[in-house]
Amino acid sequence: MSDVMAAEHEYEAQFGDYFALLKPRVMTLVVFTAFVGLVVAPVQVHPMIGFCAILFIAVGAGASGALNMWWDADIDAVMKRTARRPIPAGKVTGQEALGIGLALSGFSVVMLGLAANLASAALLAFTIFFYAVIYSMWLKRATPQNIVIGGAAGAFPPMIGWVAATGSVSLEAVLMFGLIFMWTPPHFWALALFLKKDYDTAGVPMLTVTHGRRVTRAHIMAYTALLAPMAIWLGFTQIGGPVYLTVAVLANAWFVAGACRIWRRDEAAAEADGYRSEKAFFQFSLLYLFLHFLALLGDAGLRASGVM
Amino acid sequence: MAIRAEHEIHRRRLSRNVGVGLMLFSFILVVFGLTVVKVKQLGAIQAFDHVARPELVPPVDKN
């Protein structure tokens, strides 16, 4: 009874607060890319099995998000962007997040293994370990390349979707991985260029802080230049087609041009127009990834309907 | 006999309890649906069930 009395004046965590631990916005991206990976695979998957595979991949991603929030609660609290997450906001305790994260990790891996196959389950387990342990615990606070490593975790879902359908990794899966992997650094560094203060106060070694903004601009250019050929290469594999190639060529031309603009500018010019190029590049980067995967779906649709 | 005692905590935790309930119920549906699909993919399943089933005996090559 005394527990109940003591709890009466505290905030009661609602269902939505626990759901927020799973990073629903990241999850939508995971669901979308895993779905594309599964659908474009050359093996027919029963819709119910496909649905379950994507559901459990999403739960696994959510679990790793909860583990990340448990570990990073101290830095989330000092960054404006993340201060309203459930733990720093005082809605959910860190221990609850840890419990939910661990339980859902085990649950999602086992269920994906039963629904699809063991290879995809192993890959999902590795992804969760990679994001929660290698990225969050070891490298995020230790190296300014943290974004690159974190990007790898986000790049796994289409590969897991592909493996859930086919049972093994192939060139197409690796290129889909590479597309997200190479896209993440320019995407985040563009954000870091115009969201200056946050990472400084949290003490996370962002490239903008450790090596300066000039180096960051050069890195955005370098990663974008490596991203473009990889994105176009995917168009020449068996999952590519006219829709994808058109989108890839146009989107990458814009992206490389945008990276060039960022690279050529100095801080004075960026300050003068309120980081217009950087903001435009960041906004387009969201569309960039969406368009590429949508185009893959488009080509898969053309093949399924017998047009190609 | 139904539990009639109402405590304020029932109201406070309503969203949690309803949410968990719905999750568990949908999980049952998912596992059931998955099972139906998986079993159907096995094709026709028969076994000797106390009665001899001639159609299960592999054909003997007479040559």
C-alpha cells in the first residue's frame, strides 16, 4: 500500500511514453527500407510471412532504440533536440528502458528466426548489438567518425529484409546497405553544420567540433562523391531498372551539386544567408533516400506486372 | 464475484493496461496467422493415426 501512496504524486508513465522509447520515427524508416529489401528480392514471400518479418525487424530496431536511450540519457538531457525523450523528461526510468530494450531484443530476434530464417535473425541480433554496444557504448563518445559507424546500424534493415526473403546476402543487399551507409554521414554532418550548439554542450565529439567546420564540409563532399557511384551501380543489378536509374542519376546529380556548394562556402557566407545551402541539402537528403527506395519498388512493380 | 473496489490507480494506469492488452492480443493474432501460413506451406500432412493409410506407403518398385 505504501508503494501506491508514494507513487501517487509522481508522473505515471503512459503507454505512449514507452512507445516513444522505441524511436517511432526511426522505426518508420526501418519499416520502409526493410519492406523494400524484402519486396525487391527475387524470392516470392508469402504476404503474412513478409508482414511478420518486417514487424519483428521494426521491433528489433525499436529495442535497440530503447537501449540507446537508456545508455545516452545523460547526454540526451543536455541537448535541446533530445531533452524531451522519455527518460530525460522524467517520464520513464532508465531501468525500465533497459528492461524493455533487452526483452524486446530477445523477442524480436527469436520471432524473426521463427517467421523467416535463422540468417536474418542472426543479422538482426548483430544489428542490435552493433547499434547498442559498438555504436552507443563504445564509439559514439570516443570518435568523431561516430556518425559513420551509427550509419552502418541504420543501413542493415534493407539487408535483413533481403535475407529474410532469400536466406543469404548478395551484391544487391550489400549495395542497398552501402546506399544508406554512405548517405548517413553527409546527411548528419549537414545537420551538424547548422545545429551548432547541441553537440558542443553534450560533449559528443562531432566532426564540426573536433576538426572544425572546414573539414566537415570536405567530408560531406567526399562521402557524397563516393555515394553517387554506389547508388548508380545499384541500378545495374537485377533489382535496378529504368525507374531507379532515372531517379538515381537525377537525385545524385542534385546531391553532388549540393555537396559542392557546401564544400565551396566558408562560414562567413553560410552565416550571411542563415545556412541556406546546408538546410536545403539536409532537407533534400531525406527525400533522396526515400526516392531511391521508392524507385526500387517502382522497378519491382514493373517486373511483377510483366512490363520488363 | 467481480472486483468492485476502484482505486485511482486504475484510472491512471488505464492507458498502459489497455495498451499492453491490445499488444498481447495482436501478438496472438500474429502467431496464429503465421502458424496457419507455415502449416499450409508444408502441403498435405498425414501420418499413421492408429489406422493404416495405404496412400502413405511408398510405392514398391516391382521390376
